[in-house]
Amino acid sequence: MTDATLAEGPTRPQSTLRRLLRRKLAILGMGIIATVTLGAIFAPWIAPFAPQEQMFDGLTLEGAPMPPGEKFWLGTDLLGRDLFSRILYGARTSLIIGVVANGLALIIGTLIGVAAGYFRGWIGAVLMRFTDLMMAFPALLLAICLAAIFTPSLWIVAMVIALVNWVQTARVVYTETSALAEREFVAAEKTLGAGTARILFRHILPHLVPMIIVWGTLGISTTVLLEATLSYLGVGVQPPTPSWGNIIFENQTYFQAAPWLVFIPGAAILALALSFNLVGDALRDVLDPTQRGRE
């Protein structure tokens, strides 16, 4: 990447969207994300039943969950609650945690990475050794430990996931910032007497935005999977708040008798995570300056 390329600044949004819409897999991913998002937003109007409503006719005469049918589109769970309604409300949990937790992780990782990459010296050494220390711990194990310490709730789970997911962003931002800090346009600004704040906010951060957007999109899929894992293990979002992970956890004993109770929320988790990965991969290609003019 040359200084001339960097001086052009980030790709214009119209150009980025136009190139993104040329990719079929990206369109598929955006379609699934839009569908899940709209379903989560309008869940109170779309869901035929309240997510916690236990219906008298929601179980068979033997007390087993009802299979998918005309009244219960995706069947019912072991307590006679409509699975379709719970899936819709569970999408809210996944999206809220995905956006909030990943947003916090991006902020933390960007601040640490930029500070370490620009100032370097002992500041960079301390920050990056701390980042290496955090990376040494398995993310899932660390998240379980933190979730066990705090009382699990929607916002606590989001905070816990943010605290274990910022390290990858910090490492990537540090590498890119270190390279940008050596560029001639940054040296020229320093020679002209520009302050640290001006260099960071006017010249460094704008060139990091495309990369941050890509990592933010890819990170949501990781966050969704981690939230589902924590909820399945019982240290994530707690009932009665519906979550795709705890829906699987609550109904796993009926895996053979009522497999839809596991497969449907599992498919929802897989589809949403895959969609963000597809969009993130497309954005990475579209926003890469070395790929401009090749399409």
C-alpha cells in the first residue's frame, strides 16, 4: 500500500455498496441478517404468542412437545411454549449482545492498538504484552470464569464477551498503526508541528476505519456463537429471557423425541453467524485498496 493510495482516503460509501452488491454470497448474507433483524424488531407484532406463555394445548396428551403444525408453526417446547415466538425473541438477545459486545470490543481493541502502535516504546511494550497475556487464555474458558463471577444477565454477558474479544482487534490495529506511523505523510505532519491528536484523528484513524468495519462485521459472528455457547452452558443469558443457546439447553433432553427443538435454534445460530462471515469477507475484499480497479 503506497502513500498515494493512503492519501486517497477510505472508499466512498456509494462505491463500496455498489461493489458489495455484485457479490451473490454477500447479498445472501445481508438478506438473512435483514430478515433476522426485522424479525427481532417486530417480534411483538409477528410472534403469535408471548414467549413465556405456557399453553394448555401446547403439549400432547402424554405431556410431550407438539410437533410443527398449523397452530404452532415450529412446534412447542417441553413447557408448551410456542417455539416460533421464542426464536423471534431469542433473535433480539443474539443481536443485542452481538452488536453491544462487539462494539465494546472494537472500542477497547482500537484504543489499545492505536496507542501501542503510535507511541511505541515502553507504552507499546506494556500494552502489547498485556494483549499477549489476554490472548494466552482460552476465550471460552475466560468467558466462563468471568460469567461465573458476575450475576449473568443480558448486559453482563455482553460485557464479559467484550472483555475476551478485544485482543484480536488490538493486535491487528497495532500492526496497521505501526505501519501508518512510519509513512511519509505522518512524518510531514510532525515536521509541520501537528499535534498528536490531529495526527491520530485526522490521518491515522480514518485509514483504520475500513479495517475496523471488516473486523466489526466478522466479530459479530464470533460474538453470536460465544453468547449461544455460554447460554447453552448455563452461564449466559438466564431464563426466562429467551436466547437461542438456552432454548437448546432447556430442550436437549428431547433431542430424539422432538429434534426440532434443537435443530431449529441451532440452524438459526449457524445461519446468522455464517451471514455475518459472508458479509465480512466481502467487505474485506471490497475495502482492500489493493483490489480497487480489478473488478
